[in-house]
Amino acid sequence: MGMTLIWGVMNVINLSHGPIIALGMFGTFFIFTRTGLNPYVGLIPVAILGLLLGVLIYVVAVHRVINAPHLSSLLATFSVNMIIIGLGTAALTTSPYNVDFAAGSFKLGSVTLLGTRLIAALVAMLFTGGLYLFLYRTRPGKYIRAVANNRAAAELMGIPSTRILALSFGLGTMLAAVSGALIATFFPFSILAGASYELKSFVIGVLGGLGNPIGALFGGLVLGILEGIIPAFMESSWVPVIEFGLFVVILLVRPSGLFGAKR
Amino acid sequence: MTILLSLQGVSKRFGGLQALLNITFDLPQGQILGLIGPNGAGKTTLFNVINGVYPPESGRTVFRDKDVTGLKPYHLAQMGMARTHQIVRPLNELSVRENVMVGACFGHENQDLGNASKIADEVLEFVGLAARVDQLAGSLNVAQKKRLEMARALAAHPYLLLLDEVLAGLNHSEIDSMIQTVLKIREQGITIIMIEHVMKAVMNICDRIIVLDYGQQIAEGNPEAIASDPKVVEAYLGDPRLAEQLLEEEV
Amino acid sequence: MKIWHRHSGIILPVLVIAALTLWPVITGKASNRESAFTILKAIALASSLNILLGYTGYVSFGHIVFYGFGGYVGLFLLTENEWSLWTAMLAGGLASGMLAFLLGTAILRLRGAYFALATIGINEAMKAFINNFDLFGGPTGITLNFSVYKPYGGAAQALQTSFYAGAGLALLAIVLSHIVRTSKFGLGLLAIRENEDAAEVMGVVTPRTKTWAYVLSAIVPGMIGVLFFFKNGNVEPHDAFPLHASIEILVMVMLGGQGTVLGPILGAFAYQGMRGYLVTSEFFKDIQLSVSGALLLLIVLFIPAGAIGWLRHRIPTLRRVLA
């Protein structure tokens, strides 16, 4: 979802998404182990730090290349990716960590749901709703959409586009960090763990239509359903084949995504 | 008189907007055809349909006795059609000579690099850019970029040349020298369609003029007939500046 | 004289390859040979990618797919059909070229970032597919039997032979790159890079031209794949399709300067050299990735045309020599 926001607003593919997800995981880990704070309360500092980090990355690495060809911004964010992973590897090694936390489990008919997962899903939906409200109901949100639509025109109308771009990059980063923090509550992770989620967020973004927050939620749902259904027909190791195959096909047929507006 | 290009009932629609409706005309070889009309009348769209950027919804285009409806721009370029763009499209990081060589290499004569380089130098001499052959195209000013567009199109040695507002944004002396260039191109036997807002030029150099308004052909004829056609004046009243210019020409 | 002028750009690149090939021969150290092989491999991959990235202007993030796919095809033929290294290399290159042809026809319609995304998707789909493809050994991959090295005078001698083959492939890649750069076909590619619509209007048959550029940029990586995994002794999905290696190649091309023959060579040299130094140095060992990242960021932000591009802009007289 953070990916799709950054993409939509800035037309920049953010390759530092993965490590930021991983940083979110570690944020939760340290807050939980050092202070014993409930991981869900810990989400708040993680989100704030994510926002600040995003703005910092934007100012340092992205701002200068935002009008340059795609390659430049891709490489700029990739170098941020390398820096974070490099430092992370040095400080934390690549061995897996685990947040030892449980929120009980619920029985829903014959299906057992882990509490942590249920809460994660709820928080994710909360964030989607919040983002939607923010984008469509508040002034900075409207600014963001205006800048996404036509940066030059938005600037002419007096919207401070640099600040808005920094803000949306920050928000995207914040969402990545938060999703990392949520994943950390039920999966073990390492500093490299972000990469596979980064690839997934590409797929989700394209499925739902890049730059469309509601689409991202649908994209995530479609992917989740696929991952649930495919193993019933074939070995689960085929799941990524289907996923990425679908990804390429959708790019070819409907680059605006399954739920994106027709162009 | 041989007909070089013939449009038969060409229509094009973008969503709800009828951009072109039932455009029909024959263009004899060696003529200069002027295409005028208010902004948004569909002039550039018509160029895009003629040279294959968009396929038309209905109608046919016949170029050199072949039905070319729906062919791609590169097919038409290879058959001898060349054009310039209203908004210049220089290949910025290539030299001026290389830009023009692209036109010669991939146009209908299909030249090799050696010949293309010679042709490029000739054409650049002709349009007055000889001093800048080794400069990067991105470093030219707008007037020079327009000449570069023209040179690229000419380097293909086309049968038909589509000129999209080559005079726009130029000052008086630049306009005069560009008009001379266009006339010289005609002397070489190249047929020309030009979109132009500078009425003085259109009236002076075109053999025939077609007026478009809201995608429709509202008038067609020689410059004198067009200037006195009430429908044309009416169409331009939406655009007072142009109406004024047009009326001035009559005097 | 004219021929000399047109081809003067190839001299420096060939000298670099020659020096790299002779270095381990003169010093006689196996470790130098391995370093040189790594650099030659990087040069071959970077120069190949440059045909697509530098000349045509299409950013491929999954170019390593051709290296992995070629490697798999080659190793399969080496073990199952007992082909020689040379025919297997040819077959690997051809297979990758064919794959590029098929993919190119489909995905080269996409422009800019959409193309880049699609290449990532293809690489991941291919990795996942091979992981499930029993003929190619699934997740365990293909392991060469030791006897494969016999015809080449045993394993040690085979390493030496592989080194020369690597040098040959690097040379092939730069000659190919140079020929494309100085040909009419190359002019068409440059026109597409600068403005695809304008190129089309001038008569460049863009779909066909782009597809062939893609094919040409895939062949040498396919051959390198066969050679590397032959030398390595086995191939697994994770070694064959590493996404980060794709991006490293991109970095090399950027570092040296895209769209020039010499640029990717210098970039490969500098990047591998730097990595070699950082990995072994006491101080930087742990954060070598961060240091590379920071360097890359500086390059992207301040000299986006790469070292060669920067030099060419500063000193116009060098344009011909640094073609």
C-alpha cells in the first residue's frame, strides 16, 4: 500500500521498500524486548519513525532525481536499500529474529484464527480506511492527489509540491514500516526478510492498480485468495509461478490494474 | 495530374469527442495544401491519421495508389511520407548530423550510414544548419530545432511532406527565411501539406486550402476563395485574433 | 583512414580485455585468475545489458534471467546429452536469445517503469518455474558429474580453459557492443532511446528493432551462464536468478556510463574492484554493502551520465576515443 502511494504520486518505483519493511519488523522487536511495551502500542513509535525516515530518504536521495529518467530514481532508492541492508547486516547479522508474542486464538466455525493475524488484518484495514479518508477528506490529502494528477498545475495553484512529495514518500515509508511491524508479530524475520514482501507489494500494487489505495487492498485480497486456493489444485511451490506470471500478464493487458480506471 | 494522396471519408473519435468527421480530399502531386482552422479543430489529429499514428475509425487513405489505411508510421515513412511535429522532438543526446542521418537511413530510400552522412550534410546546408552539424541536438534553440525537424524529414527524400506549424514561435525574419525554404522544397518536386496559423504565409504559398472546424471540413478552395468565404470567417470569430488576421489579408 | 576513425572506439576496450587476460598468466597466481574471471564475466554481462539499457533506453531489472536460463539449458545438455562445453555454450546462448525473442515480442510494448517491473516479474516467475521443473532438477538443480571435466584435462585444467573462454566471451560482448554502436541498426536504437515516437515517424521499425536489441543483449549472458555453472559444477534456482545481481549489472553500466562501449567495461572493473577491496578490508568488511550503496547514490545524484559520460561532456575532444 505504501508502494502504491509512492508510485502513484511520484511515478517512482521505490526499491527501498523491502528493507524498510524489515526495519519496521526490528522496530517492533526492539520496542517489545527492551521496553516490554505491547507490540500494538509499539506501532505508534514505529509509524512516527517510519514517517520521519521516509521524509529523510526523500530529501537526501529522491528529491534531486524526481524529474530525471526512471532509471535514476530506481537506482537512488536501490542505493538506499543497499545502505540500510548493509548497516542492518553489520549491526544485526542476517540471522532470524522472532517476536515472542501471542494474542490468543479464535475459533470461527472449523477455522482457527491466530489472534495476532486477526489483529494485523484489522489494523491493515484500519490503515486503508484512514488513508482513504486522509486522501479524500483532508486538505493535505487533496494536495497529494492534486500533485499526483498534475504536478505542474498543482504548483501553479500554490501547492507546495516539494513538501507534499516528501510527505507522501514519508507516508509510504510509514505504511511499509507498520506492515513490517505487523508481520513481525506472527512470522520470524531477518534484515533480509523485506525483499520477498517487496516483490509481493509490486504484485499487489499492479494487481490493484498502481496509485490506488483501495485497489491495493483488493490486490492484497486477490493475492491472499490465490495463495489460499492454488494449493488445493497443485503443489504450493507453484504459487509464485502463477503470481508472477499473472503479474506480467496484467502489466501487458491492463497496466492500470484490475480495478484501475480504464485508460 | 497524378493524385499522390487521397482521403476518403476519414473519421476519428476520441471517446465522446468527434475529432474528425468524414474528411475527403485528393492531393495532386507537387501542390502545397494548406490546412487551417481554429485551435482544436483536428488539424494535428488529421496529420496523425494520415501518417499512421492513429488508425481511423472509418474511411480510407490511399497513398501513391496503395491503400495504406491502418498502417504504422514506420511503414508510411518507408513508403515516402515524412513529417515535422508541432512540438519539436529532437533526439537530444545525438548530434545534429546523427539526427538527420536517422531520417535518411530509415526513410524510404533506406540509405546506409555512409550515404546518410552525405545526405545529412547536404540537407543541413539547405536548411542553414551546416555550422552546427557536430553540436548535440539538445543544445539548439527553438528555431534551429524546427529547422532540424525539417532537415530530418527532408533527408528521407520523401514524396509527401507534412509540416505541422513550422512557423509558430518564429520571429519575422525567421518566418521569411522559412517560407523561402518551403518554396524551395516544392521546387524539388516534393508535395506538401502544411498546418499553419500564420495567414500571410498560408495565403502566399499554398495552392489550395482546406479549413477544418470541430473536425469537419467547412471549406476548400484556393486562397482567394477561402479568404472571402463567410463560413470561414465565422469559424474564426471564436478566435478573434485569427479572424482579424484573416480579414487583414483580404484588404 | 576512415575505417580507422570509425573503429577507434574499440581500441581501449580490447586493450583492457587483453590486459585482464594476461595479468594472471604473467603473475601465475590462481587467485588472480579467479579475480580476473569475475571481472571479465562482469564486463561481458554489463556490455550486453548496455545494448538494451544504454543504446535502446529500456531498463531491464531482470536481465539475469538470461544468464540463469542459458546456464540451465547448457548444463542440462552437458549432463544428459553429454555435449561438449563449446556446443553447450552455443546452445545456452541461442536458448537465451530465443527466450528474449519471445519475451521481447510481448513485453517491449511496455514503456519505462512498466517494462522494468515486467522484467522483474519474469525473472521471479522463471525462478519459481525452474524450482518446480523436474527435468532441470527442481529446487536442487543440476550437479555436474566430475567426469565432465575429463576431456578438458581434469578439473584444474578445465578452470584454466574456462578462464580463456571467459575472456573470449568478454571480447565477444564488447565487439558486439561496438558493432551495434557503429551500425545503422545502432543508430535506430539510439533514436528509439531519445524519442521512440519520433523514431517511428522517421521510419524506424520500432518493435522489430527493439526485439533484436533484446535478443542481442541476451545471447552473451546465456553463454556466460553456461560457462560459469560449468566451472562451478552445479546450478540451483537461487544462484541462477539472483535479482540483486541484475541490479549490480545495472549499477556497473551506470557507473561507467551507459550508451558507450567503454563505459560498462570501466564500470564493471570499478565495481568489482571496489567490492573485492571492501569485502577483504578489515574496516569495511561488515558494511561493504552500505559503502557501495552510498557511492552509488552519489553517482546517481551528481554524475548521472556515468564516468565516461561525464568526461565526454567535460572534454568534447575525447568523444571519438571514448565512443
